[in-house]
Amino acid sequence: SRQRSWGVPIPVFYDKETGNEVLLDDNTLDHIEKLFAEQGTDAWWKLDEKDLLPDCYKGEADKWKKGTDTMDVWFDSGSSWAGVASARDELQYPADLYLEGSDQHRGWFQSSLLTSVAVNDQAPYKAVLTHGFVLDEKGFKMSKSLGNVINPLQVIEGGINKKLEPAYGADVLRLWVASVDYSGDVNIGPNIIKQTFESYRKLRNTARYLIGNLVDFVPEGQEGSTAVPYDDLPSLDKWMLGKLGAVLREADEAMDLYQFQRAIQEIVRFTTADMSNFYLDVAKDRLYISAVDDIRRRSCQTVIHALLEGLAKAIAPTLPHMAEDIWQNLPYTKSTESVFEGGWPTKLAAFPEHENDKWEFIRLVRDDVNKMLEGARTDKLVGASLDAAAYVYAPDEEKHKILEDLVGDEHLIVPPVKTNGVDELRTVLMLSQVHVVQSQDEISSACDEKYVSGSDTASGCIVGVSKAAGTKCGRCWFFDTQVGKLGLPHDDACQRCNDAIEVWERKTGQPFTRPAVEEEQPV
């Protein structure tokens, strides 16, 4: 652009001899307008006077000299609302959005505004969005001389050495764009893309886990549905659906405001913190241990189904390939052939919040217990969390009441009596036994003082851990004092697991055979 006459030419002709007489009328303007429409404004510089003049003046071509003056350099793009938006049937005027870099406030944005207001007394756009510039990882401007230019195609397809420069695909590049605060300058480089890929992989792995646990699930509205109605769901499941609804509403609002960073950060946070680290972690017992049609399992699958479809549709604007990949691998009859045919999940976004304070408190208790478990693991007192028992004292009466209501049966039995088997401390904390006590002294008498917390915990409770009582169930790995004492068909399994095995045998018509355990060979 710096090697040419820059700017829109003023289509005027001057008398060669006097330099004062001007030729500029409807005939000349109409002819030049047609030339510009066919060849662009460069036609003024490429053609001579004979071609630039209309037929009625061609005989005087030797008399006139085309002018070399230009209008404002931004007039060409500044009038694009007339030459592009208004001139094309598929577009509209005013435009919904003008998008450009932050240097255009005095350029394209302003020239468009001035020309449109002057002609039509209105702005040519309904909204303006500006962004910063892309810098390298150290914050330097990219230039060929510095060798720090990042080629987007290389991010997508990878370099020559795929180990050093792997092919991340278009979705990872799109995720990086959506993850940064574009209102200012943004940084990109191999390390930043690698970090973005970790978020991408977390989303993908979570989706794979959800799909894998819906293989025998039939959604609501389909023949033979195994879904559980919302009103029959446990409190924990309603809480999770409420969190999903809140995230979808937040993401929808953020995207409407072009705040893509806010939307994608909330989706990634929800997937990592609420889904993977908590809900899906404690759901394993329900999904893998419960009998096939146990309501504990089916209610969990009902929530997982909502989480999977909500996740797919929420990421679709940003990660279209992953979203469609999820949709094409749904293990049940889909409502639409493509994820993009169903629109935004407004039904899922309508789930109300449910007992947020209660479950956020329980999560804090869980964090406090896990901190005590770290020391117990280090000292080899316990291995997995199911090897442990916890003692919890809540000085606050309201918190104590919440904990008391979530105390389950003393033993692992089906059907449960005290709780629904889901809204239960043993399940949520993933511990074999949980004792809600009336004083700190009870904790001190049951636990070594090195495994007892202070009163300055996140939950406000005092917690202690010890080794669980009883024998380890060979199937669910929970400890129970009745394992091996009830004369059940599978004597090394708890009553709950014996029931699940019996249900499986009736359903399949096959006897349950325990997988052989390979003996360790001497070295």
C-alpha cells in the first residue's frame, strides 16, 4: 500500500493550458462510477484521460488532464456501508456490528460514522467492537526480522517436527482466541498454546467420561425411558442441574455481550471444579456399584445426560469440531442430527438453583477432610479415602443440623433407611464411615491429634480422621463391620453389593463369576 497513491481519487479534470477550468458534471461522474464499479478506484490511476472521459467528451481528451488529488484516506472504507452493506441483498444497513482494531477509532469507525450521518442522519452500525493486537509470549510485536511470528496454520497443522510443533487443530486455536481478553493486546506462543490445549483436553476427556456412562440410558420422551423425573431426583442431583442452568445462563449472557473470555472461563471452571472434581468423582459409587436399574444410578445418568448435552451445546460456538464429535457419538437416539440444529439449550438453562448454601458447605467440609487425609496417607495410616473414617464437629447449630440430616445407615444396606443413598455424607465425602459428633472431645478420643484439624477450617467445622472400622468389601471397597458375617453368597462383599450381583444375575440369566486374579510371579 505504501508503493501507490493512497486514498480515494477526486474524479475531476483540469484544463491543461489554464489549469483553472474544471470538468466535473453528471456525465463524467456517471461514467467514472461505472468504471470504479468494474475495476475499483485504481482505474483512475491506471487509465488515461481518453478512457476516463465519457463518450461525449472523448473528442476533447487532449484538452483535459485528470487530477491527482485524493480525498481522506479512509473515505473508501468509510463509505463501505453504502457500497457494500446497502448494495447487497444478503446484508443490511445499519450493520449489526463493526469489528476492528483499537487504532480504528480515528479511522474506519469515525469515517463510517461521519459519512453515514451526513447522508442518512444515522450511524452505519448498531454496535462497535474493538480489539488489541497479537504479540509474542514476551510481549513483543511480531516481525519477520525478529523471527517471532506465529503462523495460525502451523498451530492448526503443526510444523515439520510434530514432536516439537504438534498439530493442535482449529479448535485449540479458537479456544485460545476465546480465552484471552481481546480488549487489550494479547500474547501467543508455544507455551501459551500448550496451556490452552490442556483446557481443551480436560473438556474432551470429561465428555468422553460422560458418554461412556450413558451406554444403557434412554432419555426422557423415548420409548423405554430410564430417566428419572426432576421432582424425584435427590437434592445433590437437583443442585448439579441448578449449577448447569446457572452456567448456561452466564455463558449465554456473556456471549451476547461479546465477552467470550468470561463465557469460556465459566464453562471450563464448571467442567473442572463442579463436574470432574466433585460431582463426577462422588458419582462413581452410584454408576459402578449400584444395581443396573437402581434409582441411585438412573438419577445420576439423568443428570449426566443433561450435563453432556449442555456441555456440547455450550462449547459449540467456540469449539465446533469437538461439539459435533460429541454429538455424533451420543450413545442414544439424538433429538437432532447435528448439534447445531438444536440451538441454545434453553430448557437446560431453565433449571433453578437448588440448596446452593447447603452443598457449598458440604464441599468445604469435604476439602477440610481431604486435608487431614493427606497427612494420614503420608504416614501410611490409610491409602485410599475409603480406608478412612471421619469425625466431624460443627459448633454452629445450623451446620450441625445439615450434617445430621446427611448421616446414613450404620451399615451398607439396600434399600437404605436413613437417607436416599445419595444425599449422604458417606457417599459425598467418599469415606467408609462418617461420624457427626457433639463435641471436640469426641474427635480427640477417636483420632490421633496429628490427624485432627483446628477450628480455623474453611467449613468452620473441626474434623478428624482415623482408620475405618470393619472389613473391606471386595467389590465396592467400602469398609463395613458386617462384611463376612451375614452368610451371603458372596461372603467377602457387603449386603449392598450382594444385592447388586443378584439383580445382575436375574437380568442377564447368567451366574456371576469373579474375574481371576493373576498371581504375582517371582522375579
